[in-house]
Amino acid sequence: MFGTLTDVLTRSAARHGDKTALVFGERRFSYRELDGMTSRVATALAARGIGAGDRVTLYSPNCWEWAVAFYAIGKLGAVANPINVMLTPEEVAFVVEDCGAKAVIASAEKGEVLLDIQRKTGLGEVILFGDRAPAGARAFADMLREGREAFTPARVADSDLALICYTSGTTGHPKGAMLSHRNYMGSMAMTALAHGRGAGDTCVTALPCAHVYGSVVMTASLRYGGTFVMIPRFTEPDVLQAIHTHRATIYDGVPTSFMMLLAHADVEKYDLSSLVRCSVGGQVMPVAKSQEWEARVGSPLLELWGMTELGGPGTCNVWYGDNRHGTVGMCLPYNECRIVDQGDAGRVLPGGEVGELMFRGAFVMRGYFGNESATRDTIEPDGWLHTGDLAKLDGEGYVTIVDRKKDLILTGGYNIYPAEIERVLSEHPAVAMSGVGAVPDELRGELARAYVVLKPGAAATEDEIVQFCRQKLAAYKVPRSVKFVADLPKTSTGKIMRRQLRGLDA
């Protein structure tokens, strides 16, 4: 229905040839060149016994080699296992062993860790980016030299496994979400449709490719003939300069990236007028910040929502439709959403009521790898997926994410949603970013504390912030304390890690 990962670059190379497909730093790769490189790596992997269905772990920050390796794995019909570069050696060892990886392809600095894991597990190949590799590993550059460009992509069904992406669980070990070609390519294709992504676009992003959001926007660009500008890691000057230099038409990021760009002291020195639309996801985007972005930059900011278990975005505000700030748009085609009672998934709630968002359709994963119990807990027998997000649905199908169930703060029997407080804090003229977490209280169980990053040169007191919130929130929702901090703990994708906010109190 949506195609498979096996021939993304082969099809695009036939149509777009010498057009620039990928930009990384000073390097540019045409579609023809990128297709040839992925074929060389695919043939080199095949020569080492890696084929359809075999798992290959990708362990690296953003780089051009990551993209080549990812699509080479796809061409073989093998299963890519992209993992977060922030994982500890113990976590990496668990993932590699849990999914039964036959090889790991990684950045050079990961070599020592991976060779140690190789000695302790059944891991076959360790392949490291660069021209040289220590004893026991292979150099990626050698594979590019050894491989052949004459290669026919594997024939796979869209129901076949394409990716195993491990989620960062709150307790115990992470779980490997099994994504079929249909799951991943469906999310990619419908996201591209919603945003009107095509051959005329230049997309800039610093989203980690190892995360499905970053991977999907990369594939959407390469599948439909755009130019993809990959930033190694997010910094305000790097992103702003890339948009300015490459005349980007799309910027994709998480809420914190937009907030940091807006707060950057030199933002006005860069020409961002080429931006036609931007997308934001990963966490709730405060309406005030969306409005500020659009007012200052002039491009629509389209909020979306997705999950690893869906292979990427599941709902979007569409570029050519009604862009409703404060919502994550509508359910993408080939899928359906509903809101259910938190204690009874069989009871569907009427429009406007807050409950758990559930999702069913073409994007829903096959389950968790080797973990039938977790799969049963997450996917109902009739196919409905528990998202763990609290949301509400309006009469026209627009979804508003209220918060994560696990981030809920319980104060004297009242439910407090951190995202609601964060939305209000974002409206304060001195606030660049904020995170709200729970602190224990003997009388009420938990209280809300706000952790606030101020804009450069701005000033505010704790009392001013609290009083500002009192004007806009019910008394029980107002944070009982405010701590001003230089930065907030974030994941590799830039999401605020609310459960680590209390570490800032030390």
C-alpha cells in the first residue's frame, strides 16, 4: 500500500538522479550517489551472511553514514534496530542480546563498548564508521570500498518486519516495538501528505535519526525527492545557520527546540523567510509559543502526535487545512482514534471528556519483540492500542493531548496535568522554557513545582510567576514553588524529562 524500505532510494535515484538528496556539514550527496553507496554497503553486509530478517543494530549520533547504513539494511530486507546514543553499555548489551542482533553498525567512539559486548554475547559483527577499526571490528569505509553497486533490493511483503525500536520504559528493561514496513512507511507517507512534503522542499532538522520522528521526516524527504539537511545535534546557531544557508522550506523539531530558537539572542540575524511550514511533536507545544513562532518567523507551525509503537506520527494538523493550536490535529488516514475511560477501556467517552487516547489502524506495531505479556497489556484483542496519553476529542475529530498518564500529579485528590501549567508559564513574557514536576508533601501527597528557564536578559521572581499562574489557573493547579534554572533535563530528542526535574533541587 505504502511501499517498503527496500527500494526508497532506488526509486528516488531513478527519478531524481543527480539532485542533492542529503546534506551533512560540508558534504553533499546526490540521489544517485546515495543509492550506489547503500547498495555497496548492502552487498558487503550480504557477503558477511546478513540477509532478510536478520537484525542489525545502529548505534550512532546523526551522521551521513547512519543514513547510508539504515537504507542499506532496508535494501537487504534485514531489520534495523536504531538505538539511542544516550544508552549505557549495560542497556546496549540488553538491547543487542534481546533482539538477537547479528551485527552492530556504530560510530567509532562506541568501538570499545561494543567489542566488550561482543565478547560477552553472541553478537557477530561490529562495524565502525570511519577508515580504521580496532582488532575485532570492521571499518565502514572498507565496506563502501568492497561492496558493489549492482544490487537488486530484496522482495518483502509490507507486513514483514522492518524495524525494532526500543522504548524507554519507566521501570524494568525497555521493550522492542516491532514495526512492519506498512507501519513505518504508512506513517511516513501520511505525514508527508499532511505537510505537503515534496521535491521542491529542503528540510532541516536536528532530530536524532535513531528516533522514529527523525527517521520518518528523513525518509519522507528522500522518498519524495526533497533535500534533507541533517544537523549532528541541536544547537541554536547550527539550526538557524542551516535554515538561512540552505533556504529551508521545512524545519522539524520538538517544542524545546522552537522555544530555544525563539529565545536565542541572535535569532534576528538569520533569514528564516524561506520557511513555508514547520512541524513540532514529541511533547505538547504551548499555544503561546506557537503563536510567537508564527508571528516572528511567518511560517505555520503544525503540531503532531505520535509514538514509537506507531512508527512515527499518528495525528497531524494539516498544512492545507485548519491548523488548530493547542491540538495535535486529526487522526491520519487508514487509522482511527477514540477516548476511553481510564479505568475501563471498553467505555468510550463523549466528545470533550478527558480519558486515555486509543489508536487503531495501519500504523499500529505488530507487538513487542519477544514480550507477549507486554503486547497483551498494550494492544487489545480488537486491535486498539493503549497510548498512555490523556486526551480529549472534539466534534470535528481534532485531538487535544492533556498529558501523559504517568506524569499526572495528585494533590489532595485533585488531578494536576503538568502540561497545563507549562502552557500557562509559556505565556509569561520572561519565560523561555519550563517543566513542571511533583514534589512530595505530607498533607496533600504531592505538590506541583515549576522549573523555569528565563529568556536572556529577562528577570522574574518566584512570587511573580506564582501570581501570574493564579490569574489563569484554578487554585489547586497553581505551582506551590518555582525554581529558576539554567536548563532542563532533556532526552536525545529534546523532550523534557519531567521525572528528572527533582534532580535540579540538589
